[in-house]
Amino acid sequence: MPADASLPAPAPAPAPAPAALRTRLLAAMLGPMAVVALVLCLIGSAIVTNTVRSSSDRVLAGALGAIAETVEVEHGQVTLDLPAAAFGMLENPERDAVFYRVLVGERLLTGDVGLPVPEKLASRKSGEVHFRYAFFGERRIRMAELRRTLPGVAEPVVVQIAETLGHRKAMGRRLILALVVGEILLIGLALLLLRPALGWSLRPLARLREAVARRSTRAAPDMSPLDSGPLPRELMPLSRAFDSLLERLDMATAGIRRFTADASHQMRTPLSALKVQVALARRGDPGALDEIADAADRLEHLMTQLLALARAQEEGIKPQLEQVNLREVSVAVIRRRIGQAIAANVELRLEAQDESVCVPAHRTMLFEMISNLVDNAIQYGGSGGLVVVATTSDGSVSVSDQGPGLAEGELEQLGERFVRFEGGKNSTGSGLGFAIVRAAAQRLDATVHVEKLDPGLKVTLAFKDATRMDILAENA
């Protein structure tokens, strides 16, 4: 045996508590907002960088133009009167270093020797300013340069001016920082405003919750629709679904109450008779045991009928339908009822127009429907009568008898629970057979038709979409 076999299994880790709906909504709103803010920050940074570069380049180009305008030709020599204002334009708090150079061809006229050599001068127009980044020593600089053609001078004059990038970087950082701070403040303000806004938005849900909670404080269950006031469009399906659930629960509890009331009402008489017969049996009455057995049979039949009626009247999902052969079910019913028919001196006959006709139904419910109709026909048909179970090719099955039939007023009561007519008062029926048939037919989407005969009564069950077995085999 392993050493740790007796050790208790580790307790499962507790499931994390689900986040509150308000928190989920805040996260759902702030998450996309943060993503948008990040995208805007990246776009804004690019715009800021481009704006700082453009504005600084314009100042650099102005200083370059101011220097270039002073380049002249005197007595065949290139002269330069370097203006102080050109360098004043480039002054800034970061004290960037400024460099310049003037070349006549490849000859230095004035300025810093170490500036990078001009690029692609031959392809540029005279007076066109060109900007580029370069390095002066180890320092990165921004350069502006142009080429001028002077009269009487064979070689072009190139003017260059450059500055370090301290001011540009500092200005970009300040603007980007202001952009980031603004977005953070915007998200913070949105967070402060979203919480009360979400509280206002979730108020109808709170009313709905309170309306449901009020139901739990009542002694008797209240299955009426919720009264939670006006609801937004998104909560209407939830309210309707809850009301539908309450309605179905009301139907279910009503069925239970009805079943309980029926059972208590109908079982009172046979139970009283059973108690009397038990008392007589104790006194030695020889016929009491037979009466007790008969009463027990009646109770069993009553309970079977009550349960069948409850199943037939179930609300909710319809039973799973299948293709059921009418003749097969009718034969099974006759086999079950043949003993009862012989005991009642009734002839039981089957007439099938088409032995292969099938209908979409539930086999057990169909069996109970036909069985109850045959049971009623045997009980009300009278001794020496004939009960006919007939199936047709159009998907219907009928049960007819030769009994006294029903009067017009009795036809209206046919199908009500525990209603028994004059012709069957001496039978052991419970008055539930036809109620079971009607309830089951409604669930199977079948129709029930009652027809008076001379003599007797005929009840027909008609189903839709009847099909022959050979056609079903071909489709399969």
C-alpha cells in the first residue's frame, strides 16, 4: 500500500468570484477607450514630430536665406556680409550649437570646415533649399543648404547652416507629454462620469431584480407577470422570458393542484368502501374479500387514469414524434382489451383499409388514446354489442359501438373530467377516458371528431401527413 494512500485528497481550489456587471461594463468601455487613446497618442506623436520639424526647418531656412542674400560679387570676387540676425533667429532656451559654411565651388569662403560635404548639387535648382540630418563630429545635426549661381562667377556658391537637435527634442517631448496628460485626464474624467452613468443605466435592471425579490417574501407563490415599470429594449426579452417561465410554472403547479384535488376527491369513495369491506372481513363476511379485491382494482384503474391524464396534459415541449403504424397499434390495443370484451359479452373487431399506413405520433400516447376509446365503447356498448376499430388510408382511426349513444346535452359534456353518462353508471370507469383522449390529441396535433350513430357512437382520431410504409422505406 502506498505511503500516502490514506492522505485526504486536496480540496479543489475555490472558483474565482465573477466580476460585477458594473465592473464588466466599465472594463468593456475603458478597454476600447484606452486602445483608442494609445492609437491617438501614436498618431499625435507622429504629428507632433512632423510639426516640430517643419516649424524648426522654416526658421532654419529663414536663417539660411538671410545669409545667402548677403553673398554678392564685387570686382569679380565673392563677398559675404554675415548678418547677426540670421544667428539670432536660431537662439533657443536649449542653447543649440549653430554651424555654417559658404563654399565657392570646393573652396571654403567662410565658416566651419568640418560640416558634411553638400550632396547632389548638380541636380538642384538655384535657390532651392534642401534639408537633411547629418553628424558634425559626434553630434547629430539638422542641415539646410542651397546653391546660388552668381553672375561673373563660374563655380556655384553653396551656403550651409546647421544646428543641433536639443530644442527640437525638448519641444517634441513637451508637446507629447501634454498630449499624454490630456488623454489621461480625459480617461480619468470619463471614468468619473461613467460610474454614475452606469448606475443610471442599470437602474431598470435593479427594478427588475427587486420585482423578482419581492416574490420570495410572499407566503403563497405569485405567478403573475412581473411589474417592474418601463424597461429598456434590451431587458424586455429577459422580462418576457421570466414571465413565460412563471406562466409555465403556474400551469405546472395548477396541474399538480388539479391532480391532487382529483385524486383526493375520486379516491375518497372507493377508500371508504374499502374500509367498510375490511371491517366486514374482520367480522367473518365471506364476500368481503371479493369486494376488497374489486375495490383495489378500481383504485388501481383510477390511479392509472389519473396519471395518464396528467401525462397527456403536460405543458411545454411536445413529445418526440415517430412514424407509427396505425394497424399495429390497433392490434396491440385489441389484444389488451380482448379479455375485457369477452367478459362484457362484446364482439371486438378490427377493420383496416390499408395495413401499411403510418402517421407521425407518439406510440405510447396513441396506444393509450385508442385503448381508452375501446374501453369506453365496451363499457357503454352493452352486452351482445359490436365494437369496431377501423383505420383508413388517409391517416385516421375510429372506434364505434352499438350502445345507446349520447344526447345533445351530453355531447357538450363529453371530455370533461369525471363525467359519466347514464349508459355506463354500472361500469368501473372513472370518467377520465375521453378527457385523456382529447388532451393527448392536442399534444399530438390530431383532431377528435364525435359522430352519433343509430345506434351507438363513433369517435375518430385524424392525423396529418399520413404515409405508407413502403414510401418510408424508399425515402430511407
